[in-house]
Amino acid sequence: MNADAVYIVPDTLPKDGVLFPLVQCFNHAVYIAPVENELPEELPPLAEELQAQGVLCWHCPAPLGADRERFLRLISELRQRPGEHISLTLAGTGGREEESQNGIISAVRRQAAGGRTETKQTDALWQARLVLKLAEIAERQEEEVRQSLRRIALREQELFSRLRDVDSPFCPHTEAASSSPADDSRRMRLRLKAWRTLLTFSTEPPPATVFVTAARETFDSLMEEGGGDAQPLLTLPLPAVPAACNVAEKREVFHRDAATLLSGLFRHPADFPAEEWNRLLDAHYPAAEHSRCRLSLHRLPESAAHVLCSGKQGTIIGMLEQHVPDETIRQWAKGLLEEISPS
């Protein structure tokens, strides 16, 4: 197993709650970029720091080349009038959902191409990129709504606390509205299919054979396509919350002290000394401060290399469970900035 890099599936927007635990046992965390040389406009605090260190990386499997500017103009146009395409493309209606979605994307694609007919491969790649970029737009819009509702809920809570003046202040329901589980499921399936399409037509196959997801549905789908013959390797506890520490410095020290263990982990996972790992983890990342999540690793048989277009060594699929929500990480980052800012 290649321990240098882990590919995060099928996200294209980094999440601190996923990144922090994974970079403790991998040198690089890699996200697929639908378009070459086009990074997200805004990154979460930890993701931005990891990118500056070269730990967070981007890989565009099938560059657009001369069509890059044309594709970006199309995305810019869709951002200005998202209602025409995003909801239909990502949610779908009726029993012929996939055909409907592909028809919509193909129509948009032909419009961007000026009516020219191109190869099926080119068309498939454009569809995949559109799905991933539209998913990014929808995800950012939903996050803006959630943040707005959180701010309203906090103001409401403060107001009721002042009015009631009791020891147990009124706590309104603060969960933000989101898309339905059915919509989330359809979106995840579309994103996974698009993510894999880019890898299928990759001009540069991924150097890593380790793919990790924090979405249970994605993990189950990949395991099912692997034929049900995946071999469980191990379940690895990891720190979940950065807490009040210098992330880069602490990670470097941990990697140095854990170098021998990590080397053995990816060479002979069945013989991994779990007790020694737990002692080292407790010494560097006490559970009381950093909490815990777990990474479950499974090896697909060589016959299932098609699942994520990996090498002949056999694909490693990982499921990151009980990772900390990004909102918790954001609150940590906000608190840390307040501590270090001059009063």
C-alpha cells in the first residue's frame, strides 16, 4: 500500500473535519479538481494551512486544455442563473432520473460547444465536470443558508435568555434546513459517478491506491461494486479535533515519532501493533482534548481494480467514521484566533 497520499472520495471541496485526522497517517491528502489550475475560492482555516504546507494537494485527472476557458465561462454563467440547471441536474425527478439528468447536462454542454458534435469521451468528461462543479455551487449555497440560520438561532437564544432571565435559557432548534435525504442520496451517487469518470479517462493515473470517504453511502457503493470480497485490514483510531495546538508543528512531531509504526501499517497492516499506536496517540493527542474518530481500511481484490481505476496492488477503501463536523472545527479555529489576537 502506498502511504504517501490518500484520495478523498468523492468530495472536491476540502473539509477540515475530514482532513485533520487523515493527515496524521498520510503525507498528503488529495482532492480531485474538475478543472486544472482552478482552486476553491475560499478554503476552511485548517485546509488553507495544510495547502500552504503542501500537505493538501489537488489532482486534475483529465485536463481541459484549450477548452478550459470555455468551460469556466459556462460555470460563471450557471452561477449567475443557477435555478435553470442546478436543481434539475443534481436532484432529478421521476423514474428516469439518470437519463433526465444526462439529457440536461448534454444540452448545456452542446450549447457551450456552439452546437459542435464531439466524441463520447469528451462529452462524458464535460458532464462529469459539470456535475462536480454544480455540486460545489449547491453545497456552498446550502452552507450559506445553514450559517445564516445559525446566526439567527443564536440571536434568538440570546434574546430569550435576557427576557426569561433563568438559569436554563430557552434553546431553540438550531439545526439548519437542508436538502432531503433522498436528494442527498441522489447527489452523492451523481458525484461519485462523475468523480470516477474523471479517473477513468485520466491522462495521469493516481499514484495512490488508498481512497477514503466520510460518506457511508459512498463506501457501501464502492464495496458492493468490488464484488463483496473485500478483505478487512484494520480499524485505526485517529485524533478528531485539532484543539489548541500548532497543527503543523504537532503533526510533524507525531509523524516523526510514529514513522516506524506508519511504515509497518502500510506494509503489513495485519501485524500492526495497535496497543503501541494507542499509547503514542494518547501521548501526542490525548482523547480528552482531541477526541477520537476511526478509519476502517479494506482491500479490494485485484479483480476489482476497475472500481477506482487503481493499480495492480489492489485498491484500499477506507471509511472515516465519527469525524467531527466542520462547524466544530470552525468554532475551534475561531476560538484559537481570538486567543492569539492582541486585545
